[in-house]
Amino acid sequence: MKLIKLDAIDSTNEFLKGLSNKQELDNFTVVIAEKQTKGKGQMGSVWDSEEGKNLILSVFIKDPLLNVNQIYNLNIAIALAVVTALESFNIPELSIKWPNDIMSYNFKIGGILIENSLKSDGTVSSVVGLGLNINQTNFENLPKASSLAVICKTQFDKEQVLFNIIEKIKQNVDLVQREPQYLWLQYTERLFKKGVPMPFKNKFDKNFMGIIQGVSPMGKLQVLLEDDSVSQFGIKEIQMLY
């Protein structure tokens, strides 16, 4: 694993994408930063992080997929890698809030953003961004956010957490092609609020009740509605009200 450490950067994902365009990168090249000024989340949302307290990283993964139809397999592999790595530190009540938020209890402790590049030969390379709240304790105006330190009432070694996560990512990327069914089973079992009646809001700001059933192969959330039908929703088409 090649590790590039930066004090500050606009975005580790943008830095790593730029680097991959200029030179041939080793698989699992990792960029970490103590401060990120323009961190990105899903669909252009912003990821804020207190300087020096958290893990801000991006990983370059070379050709993890056989074709573009497997893109969501990588999402579940990465989310699972983060959760299983954190389980080794005894972080309680971990789950994955669709599509890629890492939760402990009802609090968001991390977020994942994967950006894929399709090559002319049909192969896909990926830059995986992860923001994980480690030792930050102040979450003013962020009532649904927390960190490992707040939840476990102790400080953590960021580098140790990093190496555990990268090791799990390597293992799961290997499983993407060999045993994707295993990854899907583990991911579905860890889905946040799966099987629990929950209020939702759709893209028209209409509230409704539903029960999460799982996620489709293309990454859409499957929700059982009150009329016993199952509908599928893409990112930004549905919001869970929890």
C-alpha cells in the first residue's frame, strides 16, 4: 500500500483522480489529509471535518469490476469493509444507511463517495473517498452526527483504524468477483432500519410509511409500502425521517 500524507487539500478524491490521470498508480494507493476544504458527499453534498481529528482519505482501486453492471457491488464491498473494520474496535450498533453512510446507533459517523472511471476497453477504475469521524467531539448544529470518541468515550489511533479499513477493503475487493453473493448477504443484514416501519419523504415532499426490504442490484432502495407493493427509489428520490 502506497500512502500519501497531506496536511491540507481541497479534496482527496480530486487529488487522487488528478494523480491517476498523470501517472500509473499502484493498486490501493491511499491519500490522507488532516484538513479538507472542499470535501464532497453523495450528489454534491458537503462533508465537514474538524482539522486533525478524523480520517479523511481516498483509495485508488484498479479494475475492481468486470463491467459497469457490477458498480454497486463495489459500493457494498467498501461499506462492509468499513463496518467490519470498526467492529474489530468494538464500536457498538454499527449499520449501513443506504446508500453509503456509516451509522452507530442513530448517528452518522462516516460517509463514502465512490467515483468510477470507465476505460475504452470496458474496465472500470475507482477512487473511493471516506470521511470517518474519529476523535472529533464537537458536533454543534449537526444533531445526527457523532464520532467513535463520543460514542465510546475514548480516543482512537487514527492510523490503526486506517490500516484496518484498508486491509478489509483489499479483502472485500477480492470478493467482488469471487463471492459477490456473500457481500450482498452481509450488506443486507447490516442495512440501517431494515424491516422496521419508518416514515419517509419522497422527491415531491410527500410523507409516507414504508419498510426497507433491501437494495436492488443497481443500487436502488426497495421499500414495502402500505398497499403491500414494493417500490424502488434512487438517491435523492427518498429521504428517511428518523
